[in-house]
Amino acid sequence: MMTADLHVHTHFSDGTDTPEELFAAAQAAGLTTLGLTDHDTSKGWEPVAAAVPGGMRVLPGAEFSTKHPAADGSLVSVHLLGYLFDPASPAIVAEWQRMKDDRRLRGERIVEKLIAADYTIDLARVREIAGPSNIGRPHIARALVEAGVISTVGEAFSGLLDDDGDFYVALRSTTLLEGITMISEAGGVPVVAHPRARAAAEVLTAEVLEELADRGLQGIEVRHPDHDDAARAELGGIATDLRLLQTGSSDYHGGNKTLVIGQERTSDDVVDAIIERGAVAPFVG
């Protein structure tokens, strides 16, 4: 059985759904288990736990923003999923606070640069769109769409908000090994997210994944909308060889992306293995 989607986002990071909207979408898709993985925050854990409907369960977690060095020494963005860790872990609390402060300043700086270049965008409106989360590029993109500067959020990321564009502002990220260590020491289960998507594919070779497994990595997100059949076959073979858990997830963001909740799933026996290894219990309706 595959009734779990272990990579979904809410409006507590860069998704658009409230907890109630998230569960309505999950139930309509026939899911019974979700992995709550908002970016670098556990802010949504309590409200999500309070909203779990009967017959559903949630594995509380987060998607950690990390970087890993490429062969030329440059740092490449790699996302790391952590499930069922202690959110009060001092190392995680301190790192997330640092990142929150950095992101707030970064988001404001991007908006200021856009305004200075005469783009029609308002910082107060971006803050409204961000709501309870830190200002991120998806929020800025939505403000640009709303103002008529561009047509879609995707257009923003391939243009004005591209990593190599004039308005990009860099952040100091957690290293991938630091992320794995923080999650592991907090009793959680670290799983690398979409390792064949975008630039991460360049650095997450079979050899690197083997090294990461030796350092505490417990799983690979094999099935993801950005992975073609060849990538899934390759990653499945690597996971089998390294005895890593294999997950599947939609990376659902509500209205911020065209991804459909439940379009990729995780087998129930893998969910049970994650629960057995984690330090905290799932939220149950």
C-alpha cells in the first residue's frame, strides 16, 4: 500500500494551504499519511496537530536548506528532509533562528533592489503575502504577479529572481553534513530530498551518497515529480545497495506550484520504519 505523501508544505513556509486546506486536499487524494516538511521551521507543528482529521496521521518534520561542495569547490543547494526529530534541540533552534534573521534581511533586500530598479512592488504587500512565514522568493514572486510585472511565479524564478540574476541575494546555508548531524542528534530521520533535481544532481553522486550514509543519512527521496524513470531506477539501486529507506513525495506547495498532492507516494512499510526510528510520535486524528 502507498497511502503516504511525505513532502508537503503549508503557509507556515512557502506553501499556500492552511492546515485545514491541506487535509482537505489530502483526503480528496485518498491519502492517510502526510509528512509535514515546511522549510527550516516547526512553526506549523502545533496548528497542524490540532487540525488532523480522524483516520489521518502526520509525521512532523522539516525541509532543511543545506549546501554541499561541488568538485570545483562551489557550494550547491541540497535540500534535506528531517522527520520526527525533537524541535527543541538546541542546535536546530539556534541554526533556524540564525537563518530566520538572515532570510528576513535577505527578503527585504531583494524587494529593495527591485524597487530601486523601478519594478512595481511594495514591501508591505510582500509581508502580507508571507503571512506567518519568513519572506521568501515565492512570496516576492506572487507580489510581482499581483502587480502585473510578470505572468507567473515560475516566470519570476527563471528571470528576475533567478540565482544568477541581478536581484539575487545570497544566504549562508547549513552544510549538508551539519544538517544530517543536527537531525540525527535530535533523534530524527534524515532523508535527502529530490537528489536528481536541479543542481543537486551534480554533487549527489553515488559515491557522495555512500559517504552520507556512513555519516547518518537514512533515506533517499526516490520518487519525486522532478525525477524521470532513469533517475528513479538509479536512485532505487543506490538506496538498495546502501540499505537506505526509499520515499516518494509530491513536494506539494498548494497554489505556489502546479504539483498535485499525492502524485508521488511512499509505501506504508517505509512510513512504519521512519516512525519506529524517530524520537517523537506522529500526530494522529
